[in-house]
Amino acid sequence: MKEIRLHDTIVSLNPQIDPLFGSISFNSPAKPHSIITIKSMGKTVKVKLNQIELVVFRLAPQVYGFIWKNKMFFDRDSPDSWNRATTRLASHELKANFNQFKKKEDECYEY
């Protein structure tokens, strides 16, 4: 198993409470009952993947990623819109997790 770690994430566990800001880590491949470790403001929270409502992160400078309903999604089409929305919520611009990926025309990102 390989550990995946995403820094500078926004994690929503429940729509009625404020989201957590920090890093998440999990073993890949992840299943709905896999344990996700959330480190936020000096505290560590461990929850099952299926208990997480939504995770938002910036994968690369022009790619935002999401974990929703136990699946990972990517949006390459509207990074400016996501940047504005996440900056309002997190009070800072999310940092890219994988700066080494560079987008070239006619090429896609490989993960």
C-alpha cells in the first residue's frame, strides 16, 4: 500500500459544522471504510472515508481536486472560479500539491 498525503485541504465532515483546514493522508487504494487522517491546527482526527462529505484541494496550479462520495474528481476547466471560492473560504490561496506537473498544450496531466 502507498500512502497518499494532500496538504492545504478543505475538509467538510458535516454541512452543519465549519470545515477543517489542514492535510489529509490515507493508504491507496482507498475503500469506503478506509481510515483518513486529518491534521488540522495541531489536532489529529481519524475518520472513515465514507464519513467525509467533501474534500477540496489544489492538485496542480491549474487543477483542483475533490473527494466526494468516496471518489476523487478533478476540474481543469475553471481554476479561476475555484481559486476565488476557496480563497474566500480558507482566507488564502490553496497551494498546489504537485508543482512538478506542467501543462502543455495537447497534453494532459498524468497521476
